[in-house]
Amino acid sequence: MLMRKVPGFVPASSWGLRLPQKFLFLLFLSGLVTLCFGALFLLPHSSRLKRLFLAPQTQQPGLEVVADIADHPLVREQEPAPNPAPAAPAPGEDDSSNRASHPRRTGWPRRTRPTGSREEATAVRNNVIAALRAPGRVAPFTFDFNAFRSRLRHPVLGTRPDESKESQSRVRAQREKIKEMMQFAWQSYKRYAMGTNELRPLTKDGSEGNIFGGLSGATIIDSLDTLYLMELKEEFQEAKAWVEESFHLNVSGEASLFEVNIRYVGGLLSAFYLTGEEVFRIKAIKLGEKLLPAFNTPTGIPKGIVNFKSGSNGNWGWATAGSSSILAEFGSLHLEFIHLTELSGNPIFMEKVRNIRKVLRKIEKPFGLYPNFLSPVSGNWVQHHVSIGGLGDSFYEYLIKSWLMSAKTDIEAKNMYYEALEAIETYLLNVSPGGLTYIAEWRGGVLDHKMGHLACFSGGMISLGAEDAKKEKRAHYRELAAQITKTCHESYARSDTKLGPEAFWFNSGREAMATQLSESYYILRPEVVESYMYLWRQTHDPIYREWGWEVVLALEKYCRTEGGFSGIQDVYSSMPNHDNKQQSFFLAETLKYLYLLFSEDDVLSLEDWVFNTEAHPLPVNHTNSASRAWGRH
């Protein structure tokens, strides 16, 4: 202490250096360390040393984190319209017009080869964005649309027949008539109800309904692929522009999981696969994410209603006092959710629907039948009511179509379908005294001898699945499909309007007819003409085109009004009252199936496409790639 107080005395350091020398040495050393440490940040992104010093972030294997997840276009509430240039131009567009009318926009561009450092940096930033694997987040992914289109075995719109052939002239005229009906239905909607969910043709205004959670434009989304198919180019561009500019997902109502999935998600997916327009893909994925809270149940079986604002879920009050999920609803998600994973790279969609399969495989089924009501809490059946019509129908349809969509690799779906069909044949199939084959409804062992209009899709379904049945059963299933379709035709033929009722019975000497007014209405449903289309493509029996044309004439006579097409309240009245509703599925399904009935087989070929239960075409997986989520078991 004494020495430190002596003026002019500076003790030496332990290294033998005086204080000024020590200061200079430490200054040099700190500068060297700073230079070395800073150099780490000038290394490429792939430097392992840089990753050691920077805070870790969740990322997909093989991908660097180059942008904050908040900037991801699928996470933003209002998405910018992505680069719309498709590999295959939409109707009415060619490459030059596309470039002229649509400036370059941000989004998820498809794989391109960068031409310079700035372009390369932009491409990396837009294509390689890290995402958290959790509901509401979508993993970075680029879908190769050109490669997909190259794998199709037929042109999307088919090869044009020689129109000079006289034998084709009548069919061509019939097809053009159906196209005119679609154009009229669209123009009526556009004039009186554009942007709303459905047209009310008598009052010439729109209806929003209460099942879409605040989403708008159900008719627009449902119509996209039909407009494309019929080459209504101007109308398609109108619909696409509305989706780009006015289809907003920041809604807050309660929505039907089933209806939003089959109409909106299905419609957007098919529009993307047909055109390559990124706006459809991005909005489909974002909307799919908004449906995920429905799966927040003890079993993973989703509830039927999801609240878009709170993320809460619930079931319909009429479904056994709100305790049950409905077979046709949670069983009709597989096609769309597999494609959501396919187009997003996010496995969560596939995982959700595979879990549904797992639950259904494990649960005991009465006599091999699937009842319509299941508790999403306990995983047990709530009632032993079985129907291949309403409440059950599209579950069976999605089993055989999952098998076909997977390029016949989804063995689980195939086995579940044929096991279910065998149980249906054993316990529900009947032949009336008049010789009509029908599928009854089953209530704990007691049969209701009726079919709903919704059940009339089953003729087409059984026909579609006949080829892959056991060899000894194939001819039997083809004949069964034909007989069921004939019965459904009879329900039309026996009415005054030649349109079929909502439900028809086989008792009291009356066959294939409704027995009360509450079942006598027709709301522009597609199921009968759907079966006509499938049976035509399987057999080319001209009777199916004859029956289909009868439906066209009946629609024109009884359902066409000044303001659009409307359902009718009594098919047994020659002067029926209208219900003032042009259902969106009339444009999505009824007119599409009629158009395909009078088209060549390679138009949306069944080798390349399956139709979801809203008639939106989704492609068959022709890749044979083990890394893709197509239900291999």
C-alpha cells in the first residue's frame, strides 16, 4: 500500500510489462479477437461455425432459416396474390397475355434457374422459408407443377374427336346445350348475387347461409373447375379474379368442417391442379389450416363445427344431442387432406386423416357395418343407425377413391371398402316385389325400406370399384351397380316432372316413390346423373346417355327460371313451386357430370383423376415415390 502512494512509482505487471505497454498489448489482442469473430458472419450460410454462434431456430432438415415465419405468405392474414403464371394456361390465356396482364408478384414461385446474384437471393428468400411444424404453420415447399402435368396419361380436356363425323353431331349438340345451361347459371349468379354464397333466382338476390363460417363465394369456388372444363374462358377469368381480389379468409364464424372441406378446399385444390395458379394452392392450404382445430378431441376424430375466430369446435345439436360426430363428415376428408400435405409439404393434414382410419379400424363394428354416429370423446358408436345415403354416404365413396387416388397402393382403404361393401350386401341389400334392387337403411337390426337421393351415388361407386374386386366378384358388382342405377332412374321416371324425390320407399305397393310431401322435393341434386356418368364410362351402354338427356330436358322445363335455376318443392306436380335456391353444387356437380356424360372418356380421364364428393377432380398419384404421403400400408 505504501509503494502505490509514492508519486512516480509504477509497479511492473506479472509479465514484466509496465502499464502503457500492457494497455497497447491488450488493445491489439482485443482488435484481433474482434476481427476473427466478425469474420464468422461473412462466411456462407452453410458454415457450421456460424450456426454454433447464432441462436438455434427450428428448421426442416436440409433447409436454412433465411426468413422470419411471420413473412411467410401462408401465415399472413391477407395474402398477396402470388405469381399467377401457370405451366398450363387457364382458358382464355396464353403465355404472352399472361405476362402482359399480370405483373410479377411476390409469393411462392415454382423452381426456376436464377440468372444473377440478386435474382438468386430473391429466389432463395421466397422458396426456402423455415416453418414450425404445428397447426397453423406450413412447412416450406415447392410443388413442381410441370412435372405433375407431364405424368398425366391423357390431356386434361381430352383429345378432340373428329367433329366432322355425323355420329358425333347429336352428342356434340347435347354437350353444347349443357354448356349453355352452365353459362346461364353462372351469368345469373354473377348478375344478382356475385360474391355471396348462393343465388336466390326468384327474388334475384344472394344468400349467405349459416354453414360456411363467414366465408363468401361458395358458388364461385364450386364453379371454377366446371368453367375450366367447359372452356368458358371469360367466366373462368371472372371467377379467378374474384378469388385473387375478394376471397378473404380472415372470417370469424362457425363453419361446417365437411362443407368447407368439400366445396372450398376441394374447389381450390382442383383449380390449382387444372391451371397451376398459385393463388389457388396458397388459399387452399391456408383454409385447410383453419379447419385443424376441429380435430382437437380426445380421439382425434374431428367434431363437425369449427369456430374460425376462437378455434373452438363442436357438433351439431341434432346429432344425438350434440354428442356425436357424423360418419360421412369425418370420413370425407381423406382425399383433400392428403392433397393438402402433397401441396404444402406439411404432414399434419395426412396425420389427421390417418388417425381417423386408425380409430375406425380398431373399433368393433356391428356385423361389419359402420353406424353413422360416433363419439369423438370416447371413440364409441352412439347409435346403431346405418345408411349408405345421408349421414354415411361419402365415407364409403372416399375409401374406394383413396385406393384409386393412391395409384392402387393404399391397401388399407381397399380392404376397408370391400369389407364394408360385403356387409352392406349381406344386411342392407334388397330386391322389391317389382324387381327393383335397393339399399335399405338399418336401425339396430330393423330395416327401413327406403333410399335417399343421396344414396343413388352408390351405383357409380360400385361400378368404379368393380375392376379391383376379387375376380369372381367383378361381374357381380358391375351388374349390381347397373341394377341400383336403374332403381334410381325409376324414382325419376315415376314422377310427373321426371326428376327424383329426396327419398323414396318400397312398401304398401308403391315402389321407388316418396310417400309424403316432406320427401317429394328436388334441390338440383347430382347423385343420379353421377351414376349415369360412371356407368356410361364403364359400359358405353347408350341407355345412360338417354336417361341423362331426360334429366336435361326436365331441368330446363321445371327448374329454369328467369333469374337462374331453382329446386322444386314437389316432383309429383306438373306445376311445381320453386324453392328459390340455385345450389352451388348444381354448378359444381350436376352440370359437370352431365357434361362429362356427353364427353369423350379421356376428358378428365378416370385414369388420371378422382372426383371428391363435390365433383372436384383431384389427380391420381402416378409418381410411385415412397416419400409421398399417399396412404401406403
